[in-house]
Amino acid sequence: MFRYRLSYGLLLLAAFVFCIFFKEYLSFFTFLFLLILPLFPLLFLLAAVRKTTVSLETDRFAANKGMDFSTFIVLKNTSLLPLSGVKIQISFKNVLSGEKKEEILLLPINSKAEQRVEYRMRSQYCGRIRLQVTKITYYDFLGIFSVHKPPAAQAEVFVTPGIYPIDLKIDHAVAAQAESSVYSKIKPGDDPSEIFDIRPYRSGDRLRSIHWKLSSKLDKLMVKEFSLPTDSTVLLLVELLAPDMETADALIETFASLSNFLTENAIQHRIEWYDARNSRMENAAIESEEDLAVLLNAVLSSSYYRDVPYALKSRESMDSMRCAHVIYITGGLTDALPLFFGRMEGIKATVLYTGNLENDQGAEFTENLKAMHTGIVEILPNSIQESLSGITL
């Protein structure tokens, strides 16, 4: 654009010199014509920009790692005037990793037309990919004037982690220790050891649920609703602590694959993790694939951290969570780890570490945790399925 302005400026200067040295009507009108010439494209530009919109669309809401997905830049011009050039600056950011890149497109738009430009991309790591138009600049036909319009277009795609089929051994003796004594106050279940409510009989109720003694007193059938245990057999304590995105990616795939296995085998479990973006602990009981999908969306919208084990520091004690087995999943080993597990009594504990245990630090942590009857398993980022298979819950 600078060269167009420079060319016009030199041309206008030449016309001005011509007008000074040749004081004729022709030189004057030539200078006047060149002086007002850019005003017409400017007026056309302002009129067209008012009726032009830019939006972003994606061909899917979620995509797998390494899979191509498309972003469509949709330019719509409803005016009778075409636009010679529109410069669009787009940013692509992985919210989880913080990685960001930008692209610049320069396109013309015809009058009364809609133009769709496809931009194909893929992500090496999982995360929430936020796509946003950060700047829009419209140019006139002479390339002298430009108009900026506040961008409002954005879209997003969730790049989901790989969930691998794994084969784990279940320690039924440990699972039996998690017999619940805490029950839901808002939802009935099927544990006959605790009554949730008594209500009138409805068609389809089981005969064994009828409260015969109360029914005889009230002269109508009354049914006992049993309670729903809320304790979890397994707690997955997810620490999004990692030195790099490759480790964080493996960490997320590890807990997602493990949770998927527990769900398929109807094992009650809860996931706790620290949301660094909102600076608070989050937790959810996982009972179905939908529960896991909702939690993954929340994790992918957060960010991983490199220095402090926030999940361990936020949960300094396991007293408030009744469970039989705590599985701590992390990409970094810190001094807070043995201190945390050293206070646990009567709960089986396992550490899944998505790093290298063969160095001196890893060997030291392994010995310290072994002394506390806590197992530690190395999860290789490129062999998550093989690393998880064979673990005993």
C-alpha cells in the first residue's frame, strides 16, 4: 500500500509543478482532477464496508489429534460495490499449551456475493483450538485509503486426546474396602442398606421394594426407595504439571484412557484436577462416557503448568475423600509428593508418571514411595497403551 501512496504523491507533485510552470487551464484542471480523484474510491469503499461481514466457520466441533479439519473464512458483501482487497489477520491458539500462530489473507470481494475460503489445519497435541479474526483492513481500488473494522468473528475446535483400549487387573479386595457410608441426598439408588425415601407405589415398582408394614397401616401400597452411594472406589488425582506440551499431552491421554476403562467396567471413580486458568480445584464423578467428555472439555480449556504441584498443595489431605485407591497422574516429580502420600493411611496409592524414571531423581522418588507402600509406574508418551496395560487397580 505504501508504494501506491508514494506513486500517487509523486504524480500529484508532478501535476502541481506542471501547474506552476504552465499556467494554463489544462494544467490546473489536471492538478484538480488528480487531487479529488481518490475521494470517489474512498466513498465507494466506505459504502461497501458498511455492508460487508466476515465470519469464521469450522467443519466440526471436535477433531482427533493429527487429523485435518477445515476453517472457513466467509466474506459476504451485500452492496452493489465490489471491494478490491480485504486483508484478514487470523490467529490460531491452543488454549491448553498457549501455542499461537497467525496467518494473513488478502482477498477481493465481488458485489452482491459471498466468498468462502477454506483453510486446512491440524494439531499435533490435544487442546482447545481458538480461532479468531484479530484484524480486518479494507482497501480502495487505488490502494491509497484503508478502513479498519473491529473484528468479531471467532470459532473453536476441540482436539481430543487419544483414548486407548487398555487391559488392567482389578484388585477386588481393595474395591471391597470402599463400601460406602455416604449417600446422595438428591438422587435414589439401589443400596438396600439405606432408605432414601418412602412414596406411593407406581406401576413397574419391584415387589421387594414394598414397605408392607407401612402399607397395611395406611391401607395403600407404599414403596421404599433405596439410597445411592456417593463414595468412589478410585480417585484419579490429575496434576497438570509438565515440562512441555508433549508430556502434558501424554498425561491427559493417560487419565482419559484410565477413566474410560473404569467406566466400561462400572467402577465408581472420581477425577480431581487443578484448573490453573481459574486458580481452583475441580472434581467430577464419572459414571458415563458423557461425564468424561464434559470433563475433558473443561481440562482442554485450562492450561498446564511447569513448576508448582497445585493439585497436591490444594488437596493436602485425603481425609475428605473416602476411596480405596488413589491414582496420582503427573508429568513432574516434586518434593511435595512423598510428603503428601506419607500422610495417607489405609488407602492404596499409585503414581503414574509420564516422564523418565531412569535418572537419579526418578530412582530416588521410586525408593521413597516404595517405603510408603506407594507404587510408581513410568508412562512412556509414545507407548501409553503398553505402559498402562498390566497395572493392578
